[in-house]
Amino acid sequence: MSDSAELLSGLALGAFRLNGQFLQVAEGLARPVGMTAAWWQVLGAVLREPLPVAGVARAMGMTRQGVQRVADLLVERGLAEYRPNPAHRRAKLLAPTTAGREAIAAIVPAHQAFADRLVGELGAEEARRCLEAIQRLTTALDRLTDPR
């Protein structure tokens, strides 16, 4: 295997492991307030502004079908609601309800505590370098995988 192929494999395996670790942390933070990591992820995507399911999927790197299943559950449980979309008659906007915002707010203290522990472990400057590296990697992958 060439050096570049080994690097790609190492990056992918590292990203898969990192994803699993973040999901485990997210599940642990969300579970005490009756949420799941997926619910938190989808609800978090629409906190600033309502989005169509496809927009959430694009922003989160998830499939539209997966987001749709989670969105429907969130609506069913009263944590989110569908609103009319002035830009598209059929693609409703997903928005958090008051209960959804309260559920996310309930996660904040544990999230902050874990963030402080992680940044304490890495150091603030190293944490920033890690974030920048992930951003550069996702930008490069976006450029290489854009169907246009």
C-alpha cells in the first residue's frame, strides 16, 4: 500500500474511532435528561433557526432519511415541531419547542463540565489545533467529494 493510501486509511480509522468516542460521550450527556445523542444532534441543528430535514442532514453529515426518523420522534415527543416553509411548500421546517429548548438547556451543565475536562487534558492551544485540523480535513473532503 502506498503512503497516501496508508494515510487515508489511518485518517478514516481515526475518524471512525473518534466518532464512536464522541457518540459515547454524547449519549452519556444526553441520557440523564431523557434524550439520545441523535436527538440532541438534530435538535441542536435547529436551535438557531428552523431548517428543513434535508438542511439538517447536510449540516450534520447524516442521511435525510435518518434525520427524518429522528425529527418525527422529536415531534411525536413534543420536543420539536414542523412549521410551514415559505421557500418550499412540501419541505416543512423543523423547529424546537419550548420543551426541546429546555431539554437541551438541561444538558448544558454536564456538557460544560466535560468540555472543561477535555480542554484541561489537551490544553486550550492543542484543542484549537485539533479543531483546525478537523476543519481542514472536512473542507478538503468536501472539495474532493462534491458531485459538481
